Amino acid sequence: MEFDLSDINAEMISARLTDERISWSKRNRLIKKALSKVFGYKNVRVKQEYSWVHIIIMANRPHKGKCRSQPFDYTYCRECSTTKDSIVSMVWHVLKETGLYSELTFYYTDMGEKREECHIDVRFIDEAV
Ligand SMILES: [Zn+2]
């Protein structure tokens, strides 16, 4: 899958030329725009929660009905888990391809590891929001 993200790249370049630091609202608008090309406008939500950006992607479940042979409602079958994981990977890919990744804020864990202040949540359309 390849998507034309060149206009996002262009907007990022112009924003960096005009602003010392791209505002969170401008960054989030670009995140929404970039991810909408991949997942569809109505399937992408981008919210700011304190310093964190919260990205919600609505996706179709890869099969009909509920997951089979799962003891609890909140767990997913392998097919659904794989679908969710691949969507999360795609979101990171788009953020990195567009340069939006470097506009995220970061924190350090107790172990000194750098982490993104970005939460990606994939929800199936048949799930209550
Ligand atoms: Zn499933």
C-alpha cells in the first residue's frame, strides 16, 4: 500500500519555514489529513489530551460476527489482533513518512527509554465507541 502524502510533506515544510514550532493543533490537523488518505476521513479521530495526542482509527473487523473461541468479550482472535497491529504499524509509518513523528512530544520511562506521547487506538466499527 502506498499513498500520496506529498501534499502533507509540502505543508510540513512550509509550516517549519513559517513557525518556529508547529502548534499541536496544526500538527493534529495534519495527522488527521494524512491518516484520512489511508483510512478514510470519517474513520480517523485525533484528540489532544494534555501533552498527549490520541489517535483513534475505526476499521472493519476482518470477519463477520464476534471473535470465536475467545473466553471474554474484550479479547480478540488472532486475525483481529493481526489486523489491529497492522493498522497501528501503518499509523506509525505514515507519521514517520510525513515527518509528523518528529512533531510529537516525548517522555522518558524510569528505564530512560524515550517514548512517544501518542496513543493509537484501533476500534472495530461494530464495537461501541
Ligand atoms: Zn476476531
